[in-house]
Amino acid sequence: MRHVTDAERRARIAWRHALAPAARLDSPEAVTRAMTVLHSTEPATVHLSCWARGRDLRVADVERALHVDRTLVKQLAMRRTLFVFPRELLPHVWPSASARVAATERATIAKDVVKADLAQEGQEWLDRARREVLAVLADAPEGLTAQQVRLAVPMIDVKVSVSPGSSWSASRILTHLGLTGHVVRGVNTGHWRTSRPRWTLTPDWLGEVPAPTSAQEGYRELVRRWLGTFGPGTEDDVVWWLGATKTIVRAALRELDAVEVSLDGGSLGYLLPDDVEETPDPGAWVSLLPVLDPTVMGWKAREFYLGPHREQLFDRNGNAGTTVWVDGRVVGCWVQDEAGVVHLRLLEQVGARARKALRAEAARLTSWLGGVRVGTVYPSAAMREPVVPP
């Protein structure tokens, strides 16, 4: 059986994730395909993930792909997380990962509606709300904001209390319509750091809409792309990332003829059958990655790149803050000061070569941001600590 060491897995990150200088890519589309998807829970993550992997990519390049060419599309999917997908992957995610979350959302919304005494039949209420929203959006080909939809559809102009301090309103219906592929998050009416989309009918945004595949085909394609980006990984890694079941993942691995490989620590991992060759040494590299970057969030078992730093770099809900990388290992985080200057917070000692490279990368990011400060609702414990120069 082929054995893949932790060192080789880190080398694969350098090449597959376009983080080594020689591996960087020329477009947001190429970056997104390399990573399968980009996390978009925080809008700035998309731009910063592209910056880290691109050759001279600008904010305007990402905005062009998202809002002009529309080759990249935001879609809620795995683990009820918002991602940016390559447009061609949408027909595979709609009937699989998105449909799975949509079913859960439908049951939750229906239950909440009955609990709030909005209707005796929550499912019927949701179906009527969906129809009314779609009818309103049909008359607005350029899309409407959530507030505009709420005002146009009085039945969803409500506030549904779920528990003390927790409630939802019109956006929950739009979220469900997005999960089922009927609407998409279109033009962003705010700054690139914020999310204020015009909700738009999918045909109005994408033009010709590709027909969805089957759930089985969709899951298989998602697992295939995950293996290409993150392999080797364990069955548990794929189940966690996909937000699916072992039955679904095992079927996909079997249909793909995935090859079993042994990993350091005794785990069993998988690779695609045409991807078992040894990975060359990428040389020295450093990287600064944003909150919830797809690399740090790609596996359930993260010790081979995260080491002992999980508690300092993830919040209690498993959300990753910013990360600083040296040769495939996470060694700290980065923050900005009031002027927007990027500073490093290292959790372990690194060599002189790495310190110099990290300072240069921090200066490069500071220049790229041009004084724009990127906030987050997911600061890690390390991000809250005083800044310590490398």
C-alpha cells in the first residue's frame, strides 16, 4: 500500500492549493477550481483567499468573476455554509449537498412557523411564501434586496422567535429558495467586505441554467473534486467536509475507484486512481490566509498542519481565524492595526528565512489592502492577543 507522509501531505497543500510561489494562479476562477470551493461566510474571505493564491489578482478581478462574468456563484451548501462555486459545479451541488440542507431547513422553518402561530400547517405556509417571493422576483430581473422582498411580500414581513435571543425573518425564506436553486445572491450592493446581495431568479442571473444531475452523481463529483484538492484524506474527513453520511461517501469513493493509502499515525486515506504519484518538494514558502480559508477548513483531522494550535486558532464552534503558514504548517495568525497595517502573531519560533519571508508577505498584504480594514465575527483567541512582531 502506498504510504503518504505528513510531509508529503504538506507538499501537496503547497501545490494543490496554489500557495507555493511557483504554484500561484492567474484568475479567481482558477483559484476556486483549485480549491473546489471558496468559503464565503465572510465576503472578504473570497477576495483574500484569491489574493493569497494569485499572481497580482486585484479586488476588481474577483468582483468581475462574481458579478460581471458570473463564472463564480455564491451557494449555500455543505454544512449549511455559504461557498463560492465555479458555475459548472452548481448542477452537481443543487441535488446533493444543497438539497440535503434544504430538507433540514424546510422541516425547521415549518416547525418554527407553527410554534409562532403563523399557520397550522408550516409546510403549506412555506410553499406559499416561496411562491409569492418568486412571483415578486419575476418582475424584478435585476433582483431585490432582502428588505425590498420583505416589504413586497407581507406574509414574510414577520419576526419568528426560535428561542430567547434567536429569531428569523424574510431572509430565511430567501435562504431556502437559494438552497433549492431557484434564486441566487446577485449583485452586492455593499462594499466587497460586506454581504448585501440583490436576490435574483437563477435564470435572470445565469441565463441558461444547466440541468441538475442526480444526487448520486452530484455527491460523486463533489467527492472527486475534494480528493483532487485535499487528498489524501480519511473517510471521516470527507464526511465532515461534505456534511453527508458515511453511506454516501463510501458509495462515492467506490464509484471513483479511490485508492487506499496509509497515513502517518495509522489512518487510512484515499486518493484518486490517477493521482498516486509522489509529490515533488515545493521548496520554501509562506502564506497568510484569511478567516475560514478553505485550506485550514479542509479536513476534520488537522494535526498534520495545525499541530498543537487548534485552541488558539479556532473558536468554540470550529471556525478558523486568520492563519500564518510556513512550509505547510500553521505557526500563528495575523491581524491589522487601526491604520490597516498587517501584523503577525506567531505561536512558535521560526527560522530567520521564514521571518524575513513573513514580513515581506505581511507588507505585500498591507499594500494590497490599501488601508482597508477587514473585520470578522470569528476572531480566534490568538487574534485577540497583543501583536508580537516576528
